[in-house]
Amino acid sequence: MGQGKTVQRSLRSEVEHHLKERGYTLTKLGEITGINQGVLSDIFNRTPSRAMTIGHLDALAIAFNQAPGWLYELYVTECIVEGRVSRSRVVPYLVRCAEIGRQDCIQLIVPILLDNQKNLSILFSVAEKLFTNGKRQESIPFYQLVIESEKDSHGDRFVMSQYRLFRAVQGGADSEKKWKAVVRFHPYRKRLPENYQLDALLQLANVCFTLHNWKEVERYADELRELATVIYNEEVQRWEIDGVKGILETERHLVVYYGQGFLLKGLSLQLQEKYEEAISYVQAYAELGWFEFRDDLAEMEIEKFRGWAKANNYTLNLLMGRTELLSEYVNHLANNPPEILAGMFTIMETANRFGLSVDDIVERFSKEIACFQDYKDPFSLTRHLHFRYHLAIYQLDKGRVAEGITETLRCLALASRMMEQEKFQCCVAMFWKYRHSASDQQIDEFQNILEGRIK
């Protein structure tokens, strides 16, 4: 017998095999997939064949009851023909591979693309499409490839990749990873176009806030406020001279960046107990109705700042000892439920600072307090952590040791989950001080948290 020939798999041969197996005509296949029959004929019958899109291949997979990503490993031949890369096919192909986890296919084609520096634009486009489609984690490897391969560290593509990479890694709870991302991106922030600089500075300040790095919050808030002011004045001048209302295109309205520069500065000063200094920043965002270029969105944002300013004025006055405002503040919180989490943090800190009894307030908002654990955003998690810490101190100072230990353990578990080292250590020390009064169950819970068995 002669030696058998090896039949090489190809994209079309595999599809044609399934066509014959099911007895489908191109007309029938077109009806099932929604692909024009003429297009199908050009793909399978024309010489040279018409290129297949990744959308065509996905539609064929559904028609043949195959899993997503069917034959993706063979699709490379549609993307690179005689050494020439088809951008229109390779970009959606890599996007789909990333979306469905076909890392094997990505690793197959990326080295080929990296042979030519011009193809970095393809990898950047893939990263941008993933990022803007909400697939931020999937975009990270592509931005990293651009950063590692780009020769011009001052180029727009390199700097934007640094910014996107910084944004993409902010979703998790790993404080160390977040801080490393801040440090890595910091040198590039001022190389961005001004509209992206505003977004970047706001994000840098927010991340540092969740990391409790108040000095860095101040730095970025100052830069944000300065840049927003410069841009605003330029826009007003252009409007007055040229009659052009070409407000800069940004993620948020310009008034948000301006107001947030003052808000974040004030909050960082408050958390450093610089209350008098903080009040002047609260006053700056309390009334932004003078801001030009106001539309419905701007008016809504300005109203938010008014509300925050009112609440933060209460906070600062209470922390400075004006405790006669407490009942007024409680009524304000009752009329503004979204502020109860931040408000209870303020109330517990004030109670501990001035030796007040606030049992009635804790009882009044007990249902809301029970729901604090449902908050997931970084700012709310930070406030919840501080609230639990001050509530633990409050209960212990009132001689309610069992309740104080329970709150200490709640705070300890939250600090562990947030990887908040300072509060974690404080809670460990607090529990240790009262360990002889702890129940066996509380001691077991403490040990489980330390060993990472409770999150």
C-alpha cells in the first residue's frame, strides 16, 4: 500500500465538511445564518475566495451548533494573506478572541504582528475597542504590548496606553496593585491631551482617597482645580472673543472637574483634622451657579455639589465641637437617605471625640446601618470601614464590651477584605486588649479572620 497523504485542515475545508454532513445548500445556509447567498458563494466558490469575516464565522458556528470560538485557530489565514495583514479582519478577530478567552489564538497571531512596528496601531485599536466596550481586564495585555513595544514614549499612543492601563486595573480591591498603578502612571499624566488630563487627575485623586493617602489626594486635587480653571478661562475667553461655545469634550461636564477639585481637597483636609482649612474649600463648591456653559446636566451636577456642601458643612462644624447642630444634622440625614452612611461615620466620630451618647441615633438608623454591608464602591467601603471602627470604640467606651468586640471583628473583617493595613492593625490591637472578655465564638472568628478564612 502507498503511504497515505496528510490532509491539512483549512477553514473552508472544515466548513464545507459540515455543509455536506448536514446536506445544506448555500441557499439553506444563507437562510439559517442571515448571510447573503451571493456572499456565501464568493466565500466558497470564487477564485480567489472572498475573505470571511469573524462575524460570518460566528454565524456559521451557530448554524452548525458549535461552541463560540469554533475554528478560530484556523482564521489566521483570513487575517494574513501572503504576508499582508488585513486590519479590518484582524482587529475584530482579536477583540472576539479576548472576549471569549481564546488566548491560544491571540498568542498565535500577536508575534507575527509584532514583527512590524506599524502593527502596533492594530494592537492599540484592539485594546481601545475592548476598553470602550467595558472589557477593561481583557484590554490590559494589549495596552501592555503597546507600552513594551512602542519606541516613542512621548507619543500619543504610548501615553494613552499608560492612562488606559491605569484605569483598567482600578476595579479590584488590591491596594498594593492600585498604588503601583498610580506610581507607574504618575509621570505621564501631564503628557495627555487636556480633556484626558482632567479625567486622569480626578481618577488619581479618587484612587488615592480610597488608599487613604491624603497628601496625594491634595496634590492631584490641586492639579485638577488648577487645570479646570485654566480650561474654563480659555473657554470663556474664546466665547467672548470668537462667539464660540466649543466646550472641551470630556467624560464629565467641566463643572464636575472644577467642583471635585475643591471637594476632594476639602475631604482630604477633613480627614487630616484640618477642619478650619477644609471649610474654605467647601464654601468654594457650595454655589457654582455662576459657571458658564450650563446645560441641564451641569445644573444637575451643581445641585449635587450644593447638597454635598451642606452635608460637609455640618460634618466640619460637628467635628469642631458645635454639637448643638447634631439634631439638625440627623433630620437632614433622614431627609437625604443616600447621605446616611457618610453621616453616621461623622456622628460616631463626633460622639467619640466629645463623649456624646448617640444610642438613639444608632437605633433610629438601624435599618440603614444593616444595609451598609451592601455597598461595594470604594468611597462607600472606606466610609463603612471608618463607621465600624468608630462604632467599636463607642461601644467599648460605653462599657458594652461584647457589642464592642463584635463591631471590632466586623471592622477587622472589612479591613482584611479591603487590604487596609492601618485599620487592620488597629482592630487587632483593640481585640487583643479586650481578648479576655471575648467569647469562644468571638475568639474563633478572630482567628479565622487572621488566617484568611473569613472575608
